[in-house]
Amino acid sequence: MFDKLEDIALRLEEVLNQLSEPDVASDTERFRRLMKEQSDLTPIVEAYREYKQNQQNIEESLMLLDEESDEEMRELAKEELNASKAKVEGLEETLKILLLPKDPNDEKNVIVEIRAGAGGDEAALFAAEIYRMYVHYAEGRRWKVETVECEEIGIGGMKNVSFMVSGQGVYSAMKYESGVHRVQRVPETESGGRIHTSTISVAVMPEAEEVEVEIDDKDIRIDVMRASGNGGQCVNTTDSAVRLTHYPTGIVVYSQTEKSQLQNKAKAFALLRAKLYDMECQKAHDAEAEARRSQIGTGDRSEKIRTYNFPQGRVTDHRIGLTLYKLDKIMDGDIQEIIDACLAADQAAKLSSFEDKA
């Protein structure tokens, strides 16, 4: 591990030297690539330098204990020794996590697709609430949200909704939300006061660039039509809505949220590329079943990942055994604690797998 850390420290010096060269700034692509590499390497090198400093403190404290006869100085040396040992242990774990292979999609924007499942209108209502939960969470992180497709029902629910979230590190956080979300509560339409269970599915797909997914024109049918719905910004009187049909996979996507046909077409193609890219990612995960099982958030989309129990005010994430009694805050977008817990569990599983192989 330490040989690798030395190589990383040397590489960071090389990157910094290249960034200081006068001609680099004029080469936008090279400058962007070097800045990205600097951003990735700096936290590792800083942690490694801190680790080496504390190792040096340990050696100096041990030397002082061997040579010093003054009891007060010996006590100070012991305190320094214990503090440095504790830091070294913590930094070793930090460095192991920093050296884990990164998900190449972590920095990408995402397209999220929410679909009502079992439960009829109640499931559609819950889908709309989960959509609002993610919008509030994104706004709190200062991410941008753009709706791509929505199919609403008259009582304020959504049969399905797709939206893009753009910002720094979006996929790294949102990828843990893929799966089946279950709600347990008394629906407003239930006169007998019985608790119903409904489900929705959430798919979080990394945004794919055109170079990553090639779509042949002959494989696509493009239909334009008037937008439809319950009113508001999704509806207009021109042929602005766009539907794409991808013949090889049978995927159909639809976008009507913009007044411009060109904008809807761009959003529809972004959604189609994300779906095709996601299919390829899922195939890769299926081919590496053991690795997939050891990770949080990259498993079967049919997996029930979370239950929202309204009568008891609790939310349980079944993958990591986490239960929180703050349902109101979570439904208002306060989901960072759940995401952080999923990230920690994911890193622990990967670290365990990495150490077993080593």
C-alpha cells in the first residue's frame, strides 16, 4: 500500500508541475484532465503526509522516553505517543478507503425514474411525495433538477416521473436510492382506517455522453405530438412533445415538459442514452455477481430497499438495518444520514472484499 502511496505522491508533483507550464491553460481538455487528476489525488496525498508526520511523532516520542529522565517530560511524551498512535490507526483506515477503486460514474449527473407499483392511486401519490423528497434534497445540495417526463393523475399523484439531477458528485450519492420503496399508512381514501402497503420503484441512472452510447438513426423512430396532462406547464397547444422508440431494445421514452420541441427532443435523447447505458452497466454487474452482492446500491432493481411507516413515524433501510424515527424530515428531503450510512456500509464491504483478496 505504501509503495502505491509514494507513487501517488510523485504523480501529484508531476501534475502540479504540468499545471504550472504556460501552455497548459490554452489546452482546455488537457487543463481540465489535469485539474480533475489533481482533485482526485490531493486528498490521498494530504492524508498520507499526515500519516507520515504522525509516524515521525511516534518515533520521536519513543526516543524521548528512552533518553529523558524528567518525569514531567516523560508524561508529555507518553501523551504525544498515544495521540499519534490513535491518529495513525485512523489514517490507515482512511487511506485504505481512499485507495479503493472509484466508481467511474460517481461524478456524473443522473436521470432518476420513479414508477408507481402496487397500490393503485396510493402508490401514485407516494411516487409524487418521493419525487418531492428528492427535489428538496437536491435543492439543499444546490443541484439542478429538470423534469424530463411525467404522467400525473388527477388527485396529485404520479404514475411515473423522470427527472435529471445535475451537480457535483450527484451519482455518488443518489446511486443508493435505486430499488423498491415501500410505504405503510392509512390512505386518505380509506374510510375504515386500515393501514395499506404500497410500493414504488426508483431507478437512478448515470447520464451518458453521446460518445459513451452510440445510437444509430435507423434504430430510432421519432414521433412529435401535442403535450397532454392535467394542465399547467406540461400542456400546450403545439406539437412540442417528443416520443422516441428504440427498435433494438423496445425502449420508449417521452418528453413533454418544455414548450420547445427541440428541448423536449434533447431531453428524450438524454433519457434514452441513460437507459441504454444503464442496461450495459447492469449487464456488467450481472457478469460480476459476487462483486455486485458485496456492494450497496448496485443490486437487483426489484430489491425492497426501504420502508416508510407513517403510523410509527419511522423509515427503515433494509440493506443496512438502519431505522430512523424522523419520517417527516426525511420526506422533506433530509436523507443525507441514510445516504452516508449506505456509503459507509458500501465502503466497509468493499474494504473487506479487498482485504480478503490481498
